[in-house]
Amino acid sequence: MSILVNTDTKLLVQGITGRDGQFHAGRMKAYGTNIVAGTTPGKGGEDVHGIPVFDSVEEAVRKTGANTSIIFVPAPFAADAILEASYAGIELVIAISEGVPIQDMIKVTSIIEKNGTRLIGPNCPGLITPDEALVGILPGMIFKKGNVGLMSRSGTLTYEVVNMLTKNDMGQSTVVGIGGDPVAGLYYIDLLKMYEADPETEGIVLIGEIGGDAEEQAAEYIAKNISKPVVAFIAGQTAPPGKRMGHAGAIISSGSGTAEEKIKAFAAAGVPVAKEPSEIPILLKEKMAKETV
């Protein structure tokens, strides 16, 4: 089954005629993703890699039945692009754009929730259901179809851990890069619910990082609601307080959001935490074997 994207996904690329939009549309199409349309105002009637371009999302949805959108537009216009997709009836939006103002996202998230639109990102690498659909900037060649669900705030760590899983013959059901911004769309608990309900997902990997309390909330939810094996890794374990480490949300302030607190929360929930990313396949194999006995 997988979660969020599959062979039924009909993808629309917003900003398809720009440099990044063109490049990644070509990569996603080559992977096998069903891209039915692209949009750029004023470029309607053109095509990119054989994909028809429309002036608006509303027109694209009406003529192609697109149900998912990926956004490759500059940060100042990303919020409007998300809203345009939501008002046009798009069910899932993946916002790749980096540097979207927090105030914009605060406004957007409340509106799209009312519209019933789900959002991944912004500032994220997207997601993939191997051999079915790649929606984002992930390197498709490292993924393998399987039964491990993975969610991560870090794009590069996603690639590193997936590569290790694949080399250990542990394929993936769906991998989701949720992004590292402090205000974003679907997060750990939302995805945990989906993985728990997905019959193809038999084990779960959660990659977190310093800053905020999303990992602590996830640990509490896992303890009460998740029956499947879960392992975790927390990035930034040596980061000094007050030092921002890459993501806008990856900062420790007022003594909260530390790696130590997150690791302690997962331990209390019975979730093994890897000291290094290379330990994740080992811990997950052990956890899955133990819980299937």
C-alpha cells in the first residue's frame, strides 16, 4: 500500500519552467512518476519533457485530474503557490522551496487544514515510494522496495540512512523528508499514524535533530499507540546551546530541545536510539526480530 504517494499519484509541478523545476521534473518522470501537468503563469501551452504546461493550478487540475503538487518556486512566492494548489483541490502538496518566511507558513497551515490539503515541507527533499513514485529531489537510485518506513528532518541524513538500509537488504515502503523548518506540514505523529495503518510497513525509522520538542511528542505517541518496531537517531548531539545547526528549527534555546532530552524520551518509550547512523540497520533488525518472536 505505502503512504501518501504511489502509482495512483497524478503529479503537478508548480514552477516547471524554472531551472530547478525543469531539472527535477525530468528526473521524477524518468523514475516513473506519473507527472500529468506543470504550471507557470504566462507559459500555458508550452511543454517541458513532454509534460503540458498550464497558466494556473485550477486549469491543470480541471484538465488533467492532478491530485498532488510539488512546488519549485522562489521562497517569497511559495506560500501563494501552496494556497493556489489547496484552493484548486490538490490533496497533497510538497513544498521544496527553502527560506519560506515563518509568518507565511503560519497563515498557510491554518488555511490548508480547513481545505483538507496535506502538506510536506517547506524546505524538504520530498518523498518516495520505491518503484512507484518519486516526488522530490531524492536520489532515486539508492532506494529499494521493502517494508521499512522512514521519516526525517534532515535530507542528507535521509540519503545516508536509506543507503545503509538498502545495502543491508532492508527495503523501504515510503520515505518522507519532512524538512527542518519550525513551522511545517505533516510531522512525526501524522506519519506514525499512517505507517501504523500501512500493512506494507513493518518497521519504522525516525531521524530527528536538536531543537523543538517534536521528537519528545513522537516518543510519547509511540509508547501509547504504535505496535510496530521503531528505532531513532538524533542529529546534533554535540551541538552547543544557542548554536544553530543548519535548519531553522535546529537550535537549542533555554535548555530545551537538546539531544540528551530527546534520547531520554525515546529510551523511556522503548525506542532504541543509534549513536551513529550506521547502527540503524543493526538496531532495526534486532528490534524487528525480537518483536516478531
